[in-house]
Amino acid sequence: MVQFLPTEPLMNAMTTASDNTVAGLSKEQTLHLLRERLKEKGDMPIFSASVNRVHLVGSDPEADAMALSVEILKDANLTTKVLKLANSPLYNRGQGKIGNLSRAVVLLGFEVVKSVVLTVKLIDSFQKQFPGIDMTGMLVNAFLSGGFVRGISSRCGVKDIEQAYICGLLHNLGEVVVAYALPDQFRGIITLQREQAMPRRKAEHQVLGVELAELGQDVLSGWGFPQSMVRTLGAGEAGASTRIRNQVELTGALSSLASQTMGLLYAEHPDSQKSLRELKYELAKVAGIKGEEVSEALEQSFKESCELAKTYGLSRQHLMPRLRGNADEDLEKLARQFSFYASSEISDGTNSVSTSTPTSTAEAVASDDAPGGAMDANLLLSILFEITGLMTQKAHINSILDKVLEGIQRGVGFDRAVLCLLTPDHGRYVARMAKGQGTEQLKEYFNFPINSEGDLFSKIIMEGNELFVPDIRQGGWQQQLPPGFGQTTGAYSFMVASLRSRTRPLGMFFADKSPSGVAITREQQASFNQLVAQARLALQMR
């Protein structure tokens, strides 16, 4: 059991020993400080393009959970986030430890996964705050390692290839966590390696009192991951002489050797003293496959990572191996081959998927009464991040609900958005908050007794449903709505979704585009539901 230390001695232990290095911590101090920092900072950063891609998939009515899993698996930290949530007591009730992402998505549900993706911080802001730490490079390397392990696993009969991929993806989790939560200590390790030619593990012990791999295991274990996955992070210098007794040890050995291979290609100071030929031989020996198959898996992983870079608008520099000019001829040949491929496939600019942090809502929109219109993807994403910030800060629920309405009206492009809430006795639903021009009629109109048999809105609120009505004048909708709805409100095309806290009904969101007469698009329907899901998640987290 780790003993939690008082704050003052811990802060004293962190004082700098010189201008270039950080004074060492004990293992207990590092574990305590790391846990506290992760609590303060929240989840680790992900590519902002990951948010865009997941949101895009989530807006496609034809997409399924597997399509969402494919996008999530491209990002190591996002994969960690979803698996962590699936193993939390809130969602995992007697399901057993989950190490498979597709199973996690099924357990959580499509809407929950789409919502929690937006609660993770962006790499962009992290890079600006700590420019000396290449978080983007770490996550690209993680993707390379994961793809390498997956390629070998598919050739050697591993039963759960997806879980093997995730183990390869998260093998260097300790490095990513410390770089994010303890950046000064991480830079201290780099300084010792660079200026004193100190081996990586020795530098880790001097600064942290413990190896990064052990810290990764502690974090992963604390997040409720299966122990079979936790153990693969500490496989160490696995090699051909390693005795493989089960699938867990096989996955651990493959993850370790894949990580060492990426270190040879990309690390400033590689941990392994082995040559590329030796590592490929050991991978083939451990996996029981031919050397040519190892080479094919490595090339396949690199090409997949180049596709990722193009999709996410990353610079080719993140995929360019180091040309060391040493005696390892195989390594130099492969590095030049990969460099040529990256140069020919990836431009230095960004593609159409933006990775920049959106402008703030205050910059994008000037007035609370601004009319709706076309959907503004950048503004919508900005508002979603503001909602995330409010949730992280545990802001008052009214502030979050107000921001959700703002997202529906301004970001999604509805003319009007209204939140109706049940009275304390659940006898009526009444309009409480609204955004947009001409909401006075809606606020005055929405004040009705609950009648699940004769009132469509009552039925939606009490049963937890969602509804899109393209035109109330067609299809017999007017008979199901309260008296005089169309004439009084002028709302002929609208969407409505219930607001609930778990199974308890609270009210509904209503949004329409009737004043402008513009049709509601499928993308707007999906984005409306996404924002409502954020509101439900905020209530669930309280």
C-alpha cells in the first residue's frame, strides 16, 4: 500500500537541483504526486482531429459501434479513456474486466461513447504549454507499435488480435502519463540522457525513484483494466530466449519487442542495445513466424501510420525515422526507405481535417439573440468543449444546460431552442430556458399538465424518447400535439428529446427552424442528439 505523503515535503522534494534537472523523488512520492496530478488535470490529451472524426462518424445515421471503434483505436489516449470508463463501477456491473474496445463500446452504448470523447483534452493545447515534449510523436509511435503488434498477431494465431493491438498501443503508457502529468520530471529524465549519456532506466530511477513502465502499470491497474493487460506493460527486455507460456506472455513479449523496434527508429536515445536484425529475429522466434512476415507487418504498420498522419493533418516529420549513420546497415536502409515513403505520401501542410483548437464562443458569436441558420461545425465544437470544461469544473447544472441550448441554437443552426422542465410534483412541464429570436411565444405556450395518453410531449418526457417532425401539417401530427400548437408557436418543423437523470424524467429539449422555413438536415438531427446526450451525461456525472 502506498503511503500518502504530506504536501509540503512533497513540494520540497520537487525543487530543482540545478537549472537543467529536477531533484529526485522517491517511488512513493512519485506515485502519490502522479495520482494527484491526474485527478487535477483529468484525462490525457488526444488529437483534436480524433474528436472531429468521432463526431463525424457519430453524425452518420448509417454508422454503427464498430465504425466508432475503428476511429477510437487510432488514438492511444482515447482508447485508454473509453476502456477506463467501461471498467468503471458506473458502467461495469458484474461484466468482468474489459480489455476489448468493441466490447467496451457495446457496453457503454453509442451515445455515451460519443459524449465522453468530447470530455478529453486536446494535444494542441498541451503542445503549446509544453513545447519541449513531443506528445504528438509519442502517440504516433504508440499507433506504430500497436499496428506492428497487430500485424504479427494476425500472422501467429493470437486469439484476441484487438486486445493485442491495444497492449501494443499502450505499452509506453507510463511515458505518456508522466509527460502529461509531470512534465518537469519528464524533461529532467530527457536532460540526464542527453547531457550525461545516462541510460533511460537509470535516469528514470534518479528522477522518479521508479521506472516509467511500473508507473504505467500502476495507472492502468487503478483504472480497472484487466490484469492480463496490466502485466504486458512490464514485459521488459523480452527476447527470443524468453519462455512463452501463455497468450498474456506472448502479447507482452510482442509489445516489448515492437516498442524496442520503434525506439531504434525514432528515439533520440534508444533503450535497446540490439540491432534491428536482432529484434526482428527475436520477434520471429517469439511469434513462430518467418522473418519476412515480421518485415511485412512492420511495413504495413508504417503505411497505416502514414494514412493516419494524412487524415489528422500531421507533419511528415512525425513519421520520419532518425538517420543515425551507425553500423546498423539494416536499420539505416529501413529508415531511408520509410523516410522516402513518408516524404512522398505526406505533405507538410494540413489536410481538410482541422487540428486547431476552435475559437471561443465569445469570439464566434456576439449576441444571445443571434438567429439560427446553417450548421457551424467549428462553433459547435467550441461549444462542446466549453460544456466539457463546465462539467470538469463541476459547474452548476443550469450553466451546463444553458450552454447546451446555446449549442443547439447557435452551433447546430436551429432558429429557436427551449428547455422545458417538470414541476417538482411531476404534474406539469413548463418552459424554463430559451435561446434564439421569437422564443417568447414558445415560453408562454409550453405550460401543460402531464398527459401521456393525449399529449405527444408528455409521452416523450415520461418515456424518455426522441422525435423529429419534418412538418406537423402532414401525417396527422396535429392530432397528437397540444391544442393550437402550430398557430400559437409558429413551429411546424421541430425536434424534441427527453432530458433524464438515469431513469428519472426531468423534462425535454425542443428546437425548431420554422421561422426561417429551412429544412432540418440529417447532420443537424445528429448534432442535436449529441448535445442532448452531453446534457444527460452531465446529470449522470453529478
